[in-house]
Amino acid sequence: MPKSAAFARPHRTLFVTAAVATFALALTGCSAAGADDTAAEGRTVSTEFGDVVIPATIDSVVVLEGRRDLDIALALDLPVVGIPTMDNAEDRAIEPPLAAAIAAAEDNGAEEIFLEDEVNLEAIAEVAPSLILSRNSDIEPIFDELSAIAPVLSVHSHGDMVSWQDDLLFVAEATGTEDTAADIIAEYDARVAEIADTYAEQIAATPVAAVVYNDEGTSVQSTRLMSAALFAVGALPSEIFAASSELVDEGIESSPEQTFDIFDDAGALIVSVETDEAWAGLEDDQLWAQLPAVQAGNVVRTDKMTNEGGPITAMAALELVEQLYAGL
């Protein structure tokens, strides 16, 4: 069987838990004057949804999606007051990269105001944020309704082929936190250089791949944040990992029966698995057990929370990359 096939990313449905049209009309009348008042003092930012006026002083931020948007807001030390309740956050087998930063934000007053993928416009309006931040795909269907509440900025997901660094700089310019963003990127670049130098021999000698595993098989995608961390340190990609980088925003999937043929040339793997049960099942799989990387013990586990994010998650991904090479 061929080693590759187009991998379609699952679509996440966004539910808006409010009477959207009526609610937006009610808000528009009371928010227009505020927007005019702000224009004289704020920053006008060009976005894919048009020009947006960002207040000169931002004292509260609501994020809608909870990964790249929240990561960037927390990394820039923006005053986050409203976040979604993340799916199975307390039951995850691996502590999410944002866990400590979210806990600190909650200590400073941030609250979960709606369920993940179920944006509640009334809850956002009640918080009365200075700024709303989320990924573009979540904003687009309800941009007008959100804009009636507060100025809206959008970031991207890994499939858009826009780096977290670019999104970080965009949000930083809009919020007056450019120096912080520059420091963050410099710290990341320094960490990349340190790992690349320390493990230069292992990196040059070992084909690797970042893999997502579930009941339907495995997939690799070069634009995921975990993959980007490997490429950043100059990783030597396995055949399938290299092929995924040529498919731009697509990925490559394989069935469980193809596992050995797909990853037989990889000397080390970073594997994203969601549950301990799934991980145990993978370890018991005979085809998986025959892989050279598995037999050599050169496998590092992660989960989907390192597939997407911003600078905090990117640094966590680099720690996993170092863990992989340090074990070779």
C-alpha cells in the first residue's frame, strides 16, 4: 500500500449560545459611541475582517478558543478575564503546557465563562472586555456580534500556515506589548540554538517524526506546533515526516496495518496520544512494538495540547524535543 494519503483535519463546530441576531442588534446601538470615543486614543489595526480600533488601555481580555489565542494572551501578560472551559482539562493524562499560566490568570481573576466550542455572547457582554481575542475560524461566523461587544483580534491555527511568532507579533503590535514579544521570541530562538548545538550529533544521525495516534491509525502533519519544534532544531525527518512537509497544510495518515511500513525508517518518535488507555493499547500492538524506535526505547509521549498553541506551548514542545534527543 502507498505510504501516504491526504489527511483531512477534523472540523470543530462552534456553537453560539445566545439569540445572536437580536442580541447583536441590541448591543450595536450602545457600543457605537464607545468605539468613536476610543478611536482618538487607541490603535487602528488592519485585520482580515477590516480595520479594528484597539483601546490604548486594555484592562480586560476574553479569549474564545483556548489554545493559540489564550497562549499568546497569557505570554504577553494581557489581563485575561474570560476563558472557555477546556474539554476534559482536569482529566488529561498529561498536564497541559498552559496549566500553570491559566492557574496564575485565575488567581488574578480570570474565570471560565462558557464551554469550549460553545461561545456565549451574553456571558462575554457581561464581562465587558476591552478586547476579544480568538482564532479567525471561530470569529468569522460571529464577527459582527462580537464587535458589538468589544474590539476583536484574530489569530490563526497551524493549518493556516501562519506561525505563532507572526501571530504573537501581530497581537503585540495591537496591544503595545512589542518589547515583551521580542523577548519571548529571542528566548525561544536561544533555546532552539541550545538544543541544536547540544545534540547536533544525535540530530544529524537520527531520522525522526512527530506522530498523532488514535484508534483509526496514525497521522503526521508538518505544520503542527510539535512538528515545527522538531524542524526548528534541524531534525532529520523520516521519510513520511519529510513527505508531510511537502504537502503544506495537509497531513499524511496511515491505517494501523500500515504502521510498520510507514515508520520503519524512524529512529525516534514523538507520539501524541490522548488517554492512558490508548497509550497502553498502542504499547500492546505487535506492529508498533516491532518499530526500531520503539524497540530502542526512543519514543516520547505527548498529547494534542502540543499540536497547537503559542510561545508557552512552543517552549514545552522544545522540552519534549530535548527529551527525545537526550535519550538517544
